[in-house]
Amino acid sequence: MMPDDPLSQLRDIHLPQTGGFWPPAPGWWILAAVLLVAVAALVWLVRRHRRRNRWLKQAKVELANLERIVSKEPQWFAQLNALLKRVARERYPNEHPEAQSGEQWANCLLRHLPDGRIAQQPFVNALVNSAWQPKPTAEPAQALDFARTWLKAQKC
């Protein structure tokens, strides 16, 4: 080797030091922000859905209570109609179901059933009228089945 040779004075190739794991690259910050927004939106949607359907859960509990005290008395049918009216008022406030009675209320119930409305018309009329007749014509078991079906159709 020659002492005046400039190539002999060069050091061997060395790699740069790794950057470490902190602070992360900008792409990771963007991904974290997107994930944070997505999780916040999901939590908000779930809470909103639960809040919007809280009345339905309460109605199902009240229906279970009515099922325990089932009787073929007008006041039992009046309680069932009151429950259905509260649900209808919560779900369809613009129709003012709390002010409806008789044929109007029966039509409101039928209008918000998914299918088989015509087949249920005589029973719904009997259910609505049983709340004020001295001897109800509707059967409580059928009334409970109808109420369960109707409540199931009201989910948001």
C-alpha cells in the first residue's frame, strides 16, 4: 500500500443507526387518528341505538308483567292497550296515537304490522273493544301474542 493513496484512508462502509420505535412515522399517527375516530363513531352509534330502543326494552318488561297477571277482565285489556299506545307514541309521535280510540286505534295498530294485516283485523278490533266492554271478546293469550308480534315490528 502506498501511504499517499487516498483510497487506503477510506473507512469501511457502515450502516446508519436505526431510528428506534419512538416517535412513530407520520403514517402511524394518521392510522391511529383514523382508528380513534372509527372507535368513537362506533361507540356513539351503539349508545344511540340503545338509547333509541330503551323504551322497547321497558315495554317488553311491562308485557312480561302483564303476562304474569293475565286475566279476562276489561282493566287487563285496558293496561295492554295503554302499553301499546305508549309504544306507538314513542315510535310514531306525529300520528298522536294517545288520542286515538276505537276504529282509529285499531287501524293504527294494523298499519304498523309487517304483514297479515287483514287477517288480524277482527282480532285487533276485539282487542281494542275489550278494554271497555263488560265481558271482553278477545282472548288474553291471543292478545299477548299479538302484542309481542307488534312490539317486535316496532324496533328501530
